[in-house]
Amino acid sequence: MGGLAARLIPSPVASVEIKNLSSILIIRPGGIGDAALLAPAIYSLKRRFPDADIDVLAERRNAGVFQLIPGIRQLFLYDNLSQLLKALQGRYDAVIDTEQWHRLSAVVARLTGAAVIIGFDTNDRRRLLTHPLPYSHYDYEAVSFLNLLEPLEAGDGANFSGSFLFAPEKAEGKALDLLSGVSGGFVTIFPGASIPERKWGAERFSEVARSLLSTGVDVVVIGGTEDFATGEIIAAGVRGLNLCGRTTLAETAAVIAQSKVLVTGDSGILHLGVGLNAPTVSLFGPGISAKWAPVGERHIVLNQ
């Protein structure tokens, strides 16, 4: 649908001069990781246009991340028809489509009728943009999102070294209740991944958990319901707590924020940890570490 529409829908007229913006829509389909790494760009937009209303059009699977980013006025769901229609009726001054490849989000951006439509120039989606910009596989993804702000003269001064995601107070309270039986200084393990090739395996993570136990460190396993069985294997026989399937994304973030280290593969949860300023140990395999691996003294990347 997206490919066909991208070829048939007329291109927008030449863009107007960008002076001041009062309303901005950011489109972010996809997973948790991209949504988390979009936060620095949202803060840069707020600094550049402090009085502007910023809305986000996301998906069910990544919408929870935007609860962790202050300054968003309204969140719409891309895969909910009624909410998608509301977003299309928003009359925005500018739309920023942060999707990298798929065309349907560019079609949605064009259908808003905004005078300024910014996005990545990766294929024929460029026809639907007033400001198409290049995309590199080797820029850190948070930097790629900041590059989209160039036409708006925003994006400077972004900082990835501190926290850019913040767990809500209610989620923090729930996390503390769940962690009441865990000693301080625990390590959080996330064994899941979006594709099988990025999964390190329950037995290997279980060995890590046993090694931690031998030094007196507790382990908390996080993940969705699909990770529960793996979590049981990792936590078995050690002072481990399996929280897989028991927490919302915000509560998972609050658990990570309480831990000493997050151990995970190349995953959206890794980027959640980075945004919470948690120290991480991450395992990379088929992914491009230059694109997705965190940088800085708080992060250890094992790239195979």
C-alpha cells in the first residue's frame, strides 16, 4: 500500500520559509529502540520552539516509550484507525517522519497537508517530502534523528551522556514493591530480542546469573510474556527474580533505573537502559554496532 501510494500521490508544493512553528507532529512507527533514541531530538525541538505543541504518532508496540519523554502533548497510535484519522486532522505546521525505509509513514505525513514535511531520502518516499535528508547506516541512530532537525535549525547541543528517559513516579513505586525481596546492587538481565539471531540463549545467561551469585549479586530478569520461560531458566537455582510478563514498559524502565547494570543483547531494552543512564553490557552480533551500540564509559559493548 505504501509503495503504491508513494508513487501515485502528488508531491507537495515547494516548501515555505520556516520561521516559527506552533504545532509539530513526529511520526515514529517501529520498535522500542528507535522510540527511545528519538528523545534527544524531541528535547532539541522543545528548546528551538519552546511554545510549540509536539504530538507523536506511534505504534502500540512502542507507544509506552513516549510516557518516559516529558514535553509531548498528545500521543496517537499509528495502527489505530480512529487515532490515525485524528492525527491527520491535526493541521500541523510541520511533520517529521522519522521512519527510515517504509513508505506508508511518508504517505501519512503527506496526507496531513503540512507545509513542512521532513524525512529520510532513502527511496521513492522522497517524493512526499518537502525536506528529504540523507540517512547513514553508520551514524548513531540518535544522531540520525537529530540530523532530521537541520531544516529547522535545531539539533545542536544534544547530550547522550545523561538521562533522557524518565520513569513515572507511579511506575517507580510499583517497581520498588516488586523488588522488595531483592538485595541492593542487583543486575538486570534482558534475554529477549526482536529476531532470533540476536538472542544469546537462556543457558548462557543462566551461567552469567550463577557467576553473579557467586560474588553475592542478585539477578532480576525482565521481559515480556514471551520471555517468561527463558526467565525461569535464568533465575532457577540462584537468588533471581523473574519479572518477565509482570511489568509494563514504564515499570520495566523503573526496574532498570534501580539496578547497577543492565545486561542484554542488541535490543530495544538496551536503548531504554541507555536513556535511563544505566550502565550496560550489550552483546552485538548481526547488528551494526556503529549504528546501534551505546558509547561512553558507562557502556561495555561485546561485538561479535
